[in-house]
Amino acid sequence: MKYQINLIEAMKRFREINLSVFPVPGTSKYCVSFPEGHSTLLKEKVFLEMACSLQGQTRKEIYERLQASAR
């Protein structure tokens, strides 16, 4: 499936809501870190899907969903 967003733009969108994002070397996963120090791993497909949805009201919902899965 093709996404209408590239990885760099996806990272920028996550950083706009105060999350740090880093690719995990040797994998197709991304580490999303919260200011409190918690983090979660996302597969590239899920990462891009969430980034496409990071607009308006869905930002809060996605942030809360990520925070719930963070350790």
C-alpha cells in the first residue's frame, strides 16, 4: 500500500506533538518516545498510517493510544 506521506514528513508530524521519533537500526521499526521517558516501537506501516491521521481531533486520540502502549 502506498502512503501519501514520506518517512521524513511522518517524523515531523510526530515531533509537532512533542514526541521524539528515531528509526531502529536494522529493522523497519520506529521508536516513539514521550517527554516523560516512556517509549513504544511501531512498525513502519503503522507509523505511516498514524502519521497520515495526525490532524485535528485525531491527534489527541493517537497520542493517548500511543501513550497507553508505551513502557
